[in-house]
Amino acid sequence: MNPRRKAVRNVVLFAVVVLAAGWLGRILDDASGAEDGAGIGQLVWIISPIATAVVLRSWGGDGWGGAGLRPRFRGNGRWYAVSMLFYPVILAITAGVGLQLDEFVVDGGGGFPVGAFATAFFVSLVPVLVTSIAEEFGWRGYLVPRLDAIGLRRWANHLVVGLIWGAWHIPYVAVFWDFTDESLATLVPRLLVGTLLAAVIYGEIRMATGSVWPAVLMHGMGNAFVGALLADEVLEVDSSTPVVFGPGADGLVVIAATALGAWAVVVAVRRQNHDRESAVSHRPEIKGAAPRYRR
């Protein structure tokens, strides 16, 4: 089979399998009566990106080139810093302003419970990083480089990844967005916008570093921070439809901050690429440089 046709076939297979896995997971959890969807079905859903990527790379003909498994710390310190701090900063701002406007309330009253928040954050961080590996080895470890391999330019790449990533969450929205009573008809479109914008940040950093690990770090930090904010004895969302200050990717404040972050990252990556191309014009090779992606 023509290599490009094989790559297209495998990308389609990846999308179909991971999207179907979410709905299969919900069916399994509903059939078993799993509380809050936390059953074998959720495990099927969570591992579907990495499992499908491993199968296609190992036995589907994609190989392991471009998987981004090396951390590539050298020269990428600022991108690791951005990945570590992006979500904590925008979520802290969202929660702080939301508290002032009574969109959030402290569970049990009083001042912000720093100790309870820190405990919830650090207890959840390692498990959340593990689940982030399961996701990101699929999204940024497989899908981003394989879409590049079939010739998609970077903006089309971000669009496709963002849509698949967002749609993958839909079967479990009711489980993880249990703090809202909003209809899925209005929540899901905002969720897709949020994941599309986030896909730009994740994707640009993935392309700039040549590594999947900044995406794992960013994803894990974001999920751990949200989970800690909404943990018992920390904060409660004081609204049945937290459209503006919702802490998920669908909240309008988070969407606005993500859009601003995407713009800043795109500008910074373009500047970095320009500097690297200038260096390449003077030297035949830069050892350890990230692979080039289509503009």
C-alpha cells in the first residue's frame, strides 16, 4: 500500500476507535451500574488513545518515528515552564475572580483552604499524570505527527486534533462536569471551542520541542488543579450553569485566557523557528533540534 494512503487509513482508524471507545465505555458503565461512571468502561475510554497508538505504531505500519518520546529538555526549558504554569495561572485567576463575584463559595465557609487544596492537588498529581500519559501519547504522541506525515499543514493539524480530542470527551461530560446542570446542547459547543484553542497551544509546543512530555505535564497540571479546586472542603460552584467562570475548557473565562495563550505561543514559536532557520543557514545541522512541521 502507498505509504501516504496507509498513514491516512491509520489516522482514520485511530479516530474511529478512540471515539467509539468512549461510547462503549459509557455502555459498559451503565450496564454494570458503576457509580459516577467509574467502572471498567471508563478505563477503556481513558486508555483508548495510547492503546490505539501503540497498536498502529507497532503493527499498523506507522513505526515509532516522530513519537516524541525523548524529553528534549535542552533548549526547551521555557516550554516546560509554560506547560507547568499555564493552567494553574489561568485557573487561579478564574477561581479568585469567581470567589469575589460569588460564582464560587468555600466549602464550609471561611477563607480559601490552602491546606485542603494543596493536599488534594498533590495526592491527585501522580495518578492524573498517569492518565495524561494515556491521553497525550495518543493526541500529541501519535495524532499530531501522523497528521503531519500525511501532509496536513499545522493549522489544519490543530483543527483535526482539537475536534477529535473534544469529541472524545462527550460521552463522559455528564460524569466529569457534575458541577453544572447545563444542557449538553449549549455546553458541548463551548467545550469544542475550548479544546480547539487548547490544541493550538499543545500542538505548537509539541512541534517546537519535538517531545510529547510538555503536553503530558500541561495536561496533568490542569486536571490536577481543577480537581483540587473542586475537591471536598475546598470550593463549590455556586451556580447551576457556570457558563462564564466554569473551571473546565467550556468556561468563557478559560476560553478567553486559552485564546490569548494560543496567540502568545504561536508568536513565540514563529520567532523561535525564525531564529533556528537563521542558525541553520550558517550551520549544516543543529544537534537535537526538533523536527520541522508544515506551516
